[in-house]
Amino acid sequence: MTRAKVWTYRLALFLLLAPGLAVAGDRPLDITANPFETDFAPGGRLSLDLCSSGVGLRGTDENKLRVSYNSKSAYDADRVKVRLKGSGNSVSLEIDGCPHNNFQITISLPKITHLYVRMWAGQLDISNITGDKNLELHAGQLNVDVGKPEEYGQVDASVTTGELDAASFDVSKGGLFRSFHKSGPGKYKLHAHVGAGQIDLN
């Protein structure tokens, strides 16, 4: 086989295998450590798919993403599944298999992080985090420390049934299908929705 044919063969083999390599790199990573820690750049985007529980998201000065959880039962905690996808400044995290006995999850991340969170039910507390926030719960309570209201360019919040309190935006409503929309001078976007329950934006 000539040298040209060897290089042609190697190139064809690489092109054939490259799609498989790309897919393998995109596969979720199952996390078994508790707590778990990985590098995460400020200004990145974090997507969270969370099971019903109590969750605290806290901004810190470190360039790290830390996840820890606890349960009254060690057996129940062992059934929790944590999956991580992505790296650098774009990460997706999925947590399921949560027990129903006051299960608590704590997630620490850089202060400047853009959030996308979906959660079935429970309580979600967010504090000391600057950036876009897209937050939805089917049922429960959503508490958000919004920081400086003027940092937001677009804000919308709604509950299908329940309470909507947004002291930072001079809004307080209760009942069915309550919502508000506001525009401001800032660059960030805030979207918050709870199907049945309460939203506090302070």
C-alpha cells in the first residue's frame, strides 16, 4: 500500500469514527460521589432538572459547581441518581430518585451564572446569583433573591393558582391565573412560574 493510500485510509477511518466520538463526549456522566464538585466558569449556563425536594442554589466566589444532598435514610439517599452533561461554561444537571422524607439538595455555583431550572414539586430557594433566570415548578414554593431589580431588562412571573409576591417589583397578587410583566434598563431576563403554590421575588 502506497503512502498516499495509507493516509487516505486513515482519513476515511477517522471520518467514520468521528461522529461516534462526538456522541460519546456528549453522554451524561453518572455521579456517585456526595458531595460532588467540578470546575465551572463564571458567566456560564447551568440547566437543572430536579426531582421533588427542597433545593437551595447559592452563589459563591469560587469557580466551582458543588452538589450535596442529605436524607433521613441512608438507604433512600443511595437511590438518588445524579447525571451531569457538558463541561466548561455550559452544564446540564439532572437529579432524580429523590426520597419524600424532607430530602434536601444544596447546589453552590459562581455568583454570575445563567440558570434554567425545572422542578416538579417542592421548595426552590435561590440567593446571591446574578444572571438570566428561567425558573418553573409544577407545585410548591419559589423564593428568589433577585438582587438589584435594575439589572433586569425583562421580568415575567405567574402562578396558575396561589400567591405572587414580588416586593422588588412592587407587585403582590393572589388567586387564580395571576401574573405580571415588567421591562427595565438591565441586560438580564427573569422568568418565574409556579403551577400551584407561591412565588416570592425579593
